[in-house]
Amino acid sequence: MMRYELTQIPWLKRLLVSRWPLFLARAVTLAGFVLTIVAGLIGSPVGSHNFAIIFVWIAWWTFLKLMALPFGGRAWCSICPIPTMGEWIQQGALVEPGGRGLGLGWQWPRRLRNVWLPTLGFGVIGLFSAVTLTQPRVTGWVLLGFILLAVVLSLVFERRAFCRHVCPIGGFIGLYSRVAPVEVRVRDRAVCATHDDKTCVTGNAHGYGCPWQASPVSLTQNTHCGLCMECLRSCSYDNIAVNLRSFGADLAQRAGRSLDQAYFGFMMLGSVVIYSAVMLGAWGDLKTAAYNVGTPGWFAYSATLLAFTLGVLPGLFLLAVWIGRALAGSKVSLKKTFIAQSHAIIPLGLMAWVAFTISFAFVKFSYVWSVLSDPFGWGWNLFGTALMPWTPYLSSIIPVLQVVALLGGLVWTSIWVRRIAQEELTEKSATRQSLPVMLFCLVFTIGMLWLLIG
Amino acid sequence: MTNTKYQTPALPTGGLPVSSAKRWGAAGRWLRAGASVPNIKHLHCAQAQVFQIALVVLAIAVLVVPVPLTQAAPQERHVRIEASQFQYTPSVISVNPGDRVTIDLTSTDVVHGLYVDDYGVSTTAEPGQTSRLTFIADKPGTFALRCADPCGPLHPFMVGKLNVGPNWLLWRAMGVSGVAALAGFWMFRK
């Protein structure tokens, strides 16, 4: 696997080791976050005139999905404002280590050291998505709730327990960060083997122990690396590297494949189908059902969403894996094959989300200019852009971009379906094992094509 | 000197286990009998290259080869669309390329707009009123109809569809998806 060590570039390494750029970025995002919450709670109830809706669900979401996640993995997590205040309180310092922090420092419960909570959280977000995405006050309360929960968990549990084990967006980013072309890894494992202090885990005067409770020496994939660069600062032997690598490199790693991660993948895959149908489809009744919380229609929508994401989709995938396993005469257990193969569809899921995001990112982006001048929808015109009319950008090439994204995801996934099957089977058996899974991926892609450009 | 690397090996003979073959009936017998899936490693190098090139050519052909269909003569199309929170009724309208389309937009509740993606034309209807929009459907494809006037919380998602002729992009993309899956499957093995 080709890798280029970015930390070989002196100025870049200095930039990454310095605490100030990250502190400034976190301060800016925190300020923006506070403005978002305030705008959501006291600003105009009209979503398209409110900073909270436009900046969170159009600008930030687009940036995350089209830029930060595919190219930077967990880069957003390193500047995310949600855990910032809790972490500052926990560490008792804003920039340099050495403060006397607050907090009980409990260990996160062993039973919850997985992504089942984020999976559940993403499901719950999905149930209320039509309301959250359109009602500024709801967005404001949800974001406030997130920041309070992160602070409370920082005071009770050690390090970034919220980010690693609770945050649904963190789970989402962690899952797809495996395909990003950036990683933090140790240069030489032998050096770590002789280093008893493990300052990257325990911390020292130069840096905190890994806030994500990861041990860099055993890091084989990006899922639990928040790219905070603490290990780069705290390593006594200068043995940490930030690498540029090929896309999808983590998919070859067997370590870290688990049922909870697999299910989170299906939650994401199912959610993008449901969201596409509700938000981009021409079915008004479906939109109304998703929006009117508490009505029979909403309960039907909720049941459909949960059944589809947690039952139908994984069930169909399990069926495909079972058929493939029987065709291949594989002796590998069904559960192990299911888990391994489900990690091959990570690129498909990511590219489906990219295609979904493209459909509204450009069309709605012109709202950003008006809310910049009038964030609360109170009639201000700070930069003279408040009255800029809504203008859909690039609408003629959006369907083409979506096709490219979806087909790219299909090719990418088909490569990994086959490669993962070949880990345990001969080439011929791997082909048979993979064919039904590929059919599943093909049907999914055709379904998404129909929803997005049909 | 013989180049063993590129010698053509014996044809694959299937290899599906007997137990699995029985379980899968006709399909299993077919695979057992040796109707194995194409496998580049078993092909001669040149054959493999031909296979790869064929996939690329096939994908390009599916994407760009024009479909010989007789096109209906342009005509006047008069469509009445009812707008309400948060849908158009009918939600999908279909016309032929070149048709002169007149849309009468009526709103049944609040002010609604109708913007046709890529055509860049729009109209707005007051509650209980009808507004008219006329344009020549000279761009083939499928286009979103979007509410252009904030009409409530789900306004950003109030969409309909205009089909101008067959949606070739969709059909071609579906065709290419099969080729794309094959390409990824066979061309980039470990």
C-alpha cells in the first residue's frame, strides 16, 4: 500500500504539532455553534431565513459530506465544537496541558464500548429528521442538547467518551473515515515495543494521552482516531506519522470488523434511501407523514424506517451472504462472513450519501448568502446579501454528478466485496461467495439512481 | 524458451461442492457442471486485456450510443397543477421534446411557487388563484419542479418532476451500473 508521510514536511509538522491552529479552529467553530443555537432558538421560525437551518443542514452538511469526510476522515472531529467545552473543563486548560481539570474520570461501561448507541441515536434522529431539518427551534434545542450531554459525559467519564461511544455523527464519520486518504500511524512498531511509558496513551508535558482512548501502536484503522494530533505531540521518540495513503486502505484490515459496526453501516445505507424518498421524492403524503410527529402516519413512517434499516436491509444482505456462502461451499461461519462482507459496502454507503448531498447542496446553497447578512431572519442586511434571491446552482450537471458518485461507489464496493471474500476463500469460491452480495449492491445502486434521478 | 506465465491453463470446471449443488437444484447443477463465472486469471493475458477493453467499450456504448426512436411531433400541452402543502398534484408530468407546455398552477392553501430546474422558468400562485407558465420543452431529460416561494416548514422538499421524453440518463446509468459492477468485480482483484 502506497503511503506518503506528510509529517516529513517540516512546516506542516510544525503546524500540526502546534496547539494554536487547532485551538483557533475550535474557537471559531464553537463561536459559530453558539451563534447557530441562538439563531435557532430566537431567530425566525422560517427555516430558509434562519442561520441555524441553512448553516447546519446546508453548509456544514455539504462540507462534511463532500469534503471533510471523504478526504479528511475524522478531520471534522478534531475541530468539532460539541465536545470542546467539556474537554476544556475536563483538562482544566484551553491550550497547553498542565491545568487541573474537573471530572470523575470514570471508565466508560464495557458493555457500551461499541457503536450500538450511535446506531440507535442515528435511528432516532431519522425519526424526527423532517422536523429537525426544517424547524430552527428544534435544531437549536437538539444542538444545545448535544453540547450539554457532551459536557456532562466529560465530567463523569474519562476523555472523549461522548465522541467515541455516543455521538451519532461521530459514529457516522468513524465508519466512513476508513476510506479517507489520511491516517495517523506509528512509524516503527519496534520503537513502541521498547517504550514502557507509552506517553501517547498516558500523556506528558507536551501532549495529552489520546483523548479517543486509542493506542497508536495498535491503530490499524481510522475509526477511533480523531486526528487531534496529541500523540504527535506527546510521543517521546518522534515515532508518530501522519500519512497520505490510497482511498479505502482500512478496508483491508480485519481487526475492528464487528457486528455493531456492520449494523451501523446498514443504518446508514437504509437511512440514505429513506431520506432520499422523503426529501427528494415527489410524494407529498410521505413528507407529511414524516413531519407530523405523533400522528398515525408518523408512526407508520417510523416503523418503516426502523424496519427497513435494521431489519429488511441487513436481512436481504444476510440472505445474499448465505446464498453466496452456500454456492462457495464456504466453511467460514455465516456471522463472520456477514460481518466481513458488510464492511465492503462502506464505499457504497459513503458515495450514496455523497450523491444524496449533491442533490440539495447546490440547489439550496444560495440561501447561505442571505442568512449571512441576516442570520436571525430579522430583516438585517449586514453584508448587503440579505435580499439575494434563491438561485439553484449547477442544476444541469447535478444528475450527472450523482450518477458518477453512485457508479463510483458501486465499482469501489465491488472491488472490496471480492477482495474480502478472497481473504478466506480460493479465488473461484470467492467469486461465488461474492456474486449474490454484488447483486445486492447492484440493486441498491439502481434503487438510489431511481430515487435521485428517476 | 516457453513462457509458462502466459500458458493457457485448462478451462475451469466449476467446482461447486456436490452438497451445495444438490441444494441449489438447477442452478447448482449448472455451476457444478463447469459453467463457472469468467475468471481473468484463467484467460490468456491478451484475452484478459480484450475483456477489460470490452467492458470499457460497453460502458461507453451504453452511455453515448443514440437510441433510434421516432420522436412525436411537437404539440401544445396544457397541464393543470394543484399546489398544496407540500406537494404538487399531479406530482409528475410527462411531455415530448419540443412540446409547447402551458402549466396552470393553482394553490389550494398558501402562496406556492413553481420553478422548473434547468429551464429556469417559474411562476407563483396566490391562494385560490391560478397563474400560468408557458415554455418550450426543448431540453430532454427529467427535471425537478420546485416550490420557489417559502410555503412552510417542508418548503425545501416540495418537489415534482417534469419528464421531457424518456429519462435516458437513468436508463443508461442503470445499464452502466451492471458493467461497473462487473468491472470492479473482475478487473481489480487482489
